[in-house]
Amino acid sequence: MNMSGAVPDGFAERSVRAGRELLPDLVALRRAVHADPEVGLEVPRTQRRVLDALAPLGLEVRTGGALGSVVAVLRGARPGPAVLLRADMEALPLREATGLPFRATGEAMHACGHDLHVAGLVGAARILHRFRDTLAGDVVFMFQPGEEGYRGASLMLDEGLLEAAGTPPVAAFAIHVGQGPRGVFLTRTGTVTAGSTHLSVEVHGRGGHASRPHEAVDPVPALAETVSALQAFASRRFDVFDPVVLSVTELAAGAGADNVIPGSARLAGTVRTMSPEALSRVEAELPGVVRGVAEAHRTRATVRLDTGYPSVVNDERTTRRAMEALRGAFGARVVESPRPTMGAEDFSFVARRVPATMLMLGATPPGVEGEPAPNHSPRAVFDDGVLGDQAAALALLAADALAAHAADGD
């Protein structure tokens, strides 16, 4: 990629100004989505709001088959490559406890900022549509449900996402809001999020009366020791600079009778890894640790590891270019992250196929005292005043990537 190719003079300033002009509309859209959350792959009301918001732009739009996605294509004034911008749409199964006037009242909540992602990407589409005469190439807008454990991005790829513009994208970008200094963009080259693997273990013994444990084969002590062994496995076998984080989040045994030794006991949890090498070692070595503990207790164990999302790995050249472009518009508010996050993201499926950059955008509301409630908390609150800059940044990233590839003659 040629770093000398640049967006037209004044594009960054005009995009930022346009984002500010659009802010009231984007806030209204975000709050409508927030008040009416939907979980999973099918999000018909959210999908309809996206379609209605895009309708005046006359884009090429299609919806998903296996999920309630929206893919829209904006054609620039001149031929060129394609660039992809992504937003996730669905909420989490949490009862909201924020007290916001536009809070959700059911059993779902936008606790991870996806409502802002929807509005921000709609804003980017409006900005790019306004300035489409300056674009040499196309922009694909990816609105996906099912990010929270449903592999929505992978399903969209299966349905031809990367062929939506007629040519595969040369770059892909996503911005995720989070609790951090308001309006600060944070990213880095290389790994930015962890990969996520689901762990489940069942220990099989032989049930009996709690007063005569010697006549049974008790799986409960074996399961308890397995928890400790797993913590030691993660902390003692892996380099701290290529870490593994293992959290046991579920334990179950028995059926409510305190005088019955159960015949089996189980646990479940999550394993986070930063590299393919660490994940391979987890898959190869963890089952042996569990089975060894089980054998020591005369029980046997079954182990299952299901890889959910791989790590998001930012392409170095694309990300360096993105940071340079954003600094031209936002200055010192663009910061290089010193380390990855242990959160997982299914934008990773896109980043494995397209040179990609994922950024975080701080959206902690002003006046918050102490530590703000984190993403996925029922008390998480995000400042939708960042939406204008979010929309402008996405638009700028797309236009700059198209300009770079036009300079290369791609």
C-alpha cells in the first residue's frame, strides 16, 4: 500500500463537520435501538430501523438468509476497489439497570454498545453518500447480528459478504465503543483481542449414600481439584507475554438432596488465548490435566473444547495508515494501545480474510465518579455524544483506504 495516496483536500474536516451535523439524528436512532433490544441472529425490528435509515441513500441493499443482517453497497463516482465497514446490531440477555429515560424494560439490554455501532455506521453511510463524488471505489456496509456468541460474521461470510460489491474488499474497519476516555480512539497493530474457546468437563463417578462415601466413587472432590489444576495449568505452563486466561464459570453436581453422592459432576468456562500456538497447546495439553486428576480420584472425565472466535489481528500496514488518517482529523485523541484485550470479537472472521483494523472508542459519559460499569454490565452506560466522531472516523477510514489503493493503481 502506498502511504502517499490521500483523501481529497478537506475531506477529513468536512467529514467531522458532517458528523456533528448528523449527531441529533444519530442519537435518536441509537436511543430507539437501545429502547427496543433484540438478542441473537434474528433482529427484525433493528433490521427494519437500519433499512429505513438507509432507504433515502439509494444504496444496493440485501438482507441475510440465515440471519437478520443487512449488507449495503455505496458506489463511488469512479471505479476502484471496495472497502468494508462493520457494525454489530444485537443486544445481550440482561435486564437493564441504568435508569436511563430510554432504557429497555424487558429481559434484553444493549450493554455492549452495539446500539451505538448501528447508529455510527448509518452516519458513516450518510457522510460517504454526501461525498461519493470524491470516491474512487465502493464501500460495503456490514450490519450484523449474532456477534455475542452466535458467529454472525462467519455466517455473513458464508452468504457472500465479501462478494457484495463485485470485488473482494481491500480493507475492513470496525469501531467498538467501550469504557474509556470520551472520544479517544485506541488501536494497535497485531493482536487486539483474544480468541475465545468454550470449555466443558464432566467427571463420572458412582453415586451412593453420603454417609458411606467409601462405597461410592465421589466425583465432587475430583471436580473441585480440577478447578485448581486448571488454574495452575493456565498460569504455570504459558509465557506471560503470550498469556492464557482460563475462567471456570459454572459448577454443577447433585440434585438437591444433601445425603446423596451424585454419579457425576460438571464444570464449564472459557479459555482466552492470544496466539494460534497457545490455542494449539491448550487443545493438546488441557484434556490430559483433567483426565489425570480424574484418574487420581478413581473417576473418569470427558473434556470438550469448542473454539468460538479466533483473535482479531490488525493488519500492520492497514492499521498504521488508519492511525495516520485519523490523527489528521482527531489529533492526540488517536492513541496506540500498549496491549491487547482479553475480550473476544467475531470481527476476527473478517480480519482473517481481509486486511483489517479494529479500533476502540472511549464513550464513558462525563461526570462518572469512580470506575464506570463495564461492557456487559446491566448498569453499563455509554455517551452517544461520540456518534458524530464515530461516523466521521468510519467514513474517513473508508475514503482513505480507497485513496491509498487508487494511488497504487489497484
